[in-house]
Amino acid sequence: MLALSDLTVLNASLNAITTVLLLTGYAMIRHRRVSLHRACMIAAVATSMLFLASYLYYHAHVGSKRFPGQGWIRPVYFAILFSHTVLAAAVVPLALTTLVRGLREQFVRHRRLARCTLPIWLYVSVTGVVIYLLLYRLV
């Protein structure tokens, strides 16, 4: 059984896995391997959903952790955290809409939205790991 403190590592790991799945899914569609692309993107949605459930559970039971860093790293951390938070809220409907359009074979609309969704989703998943490292490991 996981302790509450283990959920921070799980959350960062789920973000890292999501990043790998997104990049792999992008590579697969560039090579016209549609079924592998679909599998990667569905898995990316699943890992993101697991992350969100774990994240909400952790913060409902633990609350927030204050950033302990001082000096130049403090404004850097908060800039990353702010942009991550805003874009994380945006990526949920973007990713779900993009996924639904792909599954419904609305490929023109899917592709158009995916061009916007992918970089935002990648940024959110990568900065999620960076925030974990800054908050729990490096400072």
C-alpha cells in the first residue's frame, strides 16, 4: 500500500510517462502508424486521468506544500507553477475533445486541434515533473 508521501513520486512518474506516450504517439502518426498512435494517445489520456485522481486525493488529504526555495529560484518556480496551472486547466477539455474527434474519425478537425493541444499537453506534463523536482527534491 502506498503512503500519502509516495503519491508525489507517483504523480511525477505519471507525468513523465504521459510525456513519453505523447512523444511516442506523435512519432507514430508522423510514420503513419495510426493504430500505435491511437494506443499511445489513449494511454496518455489514461495516465493523465490517473495523475489527476492521485493529485486531487493527495492534496485533499495533505493540503499544499510551501515552496522552500529562496533567491532567484523562487520567482522561477512560481512562474513555472503559474503557467503550468493555467495550461493544466486548459489541457483537460483540449485533450478530451482532440481524443473524441480522433476516435470519431473527424480527422481534419482532430488534426487542427491536436496541433494546439500537443504542445500545451507536453508543456504541462514536463513542467509537472519539474515542479515535483523543485518542490520535493532539489530545494
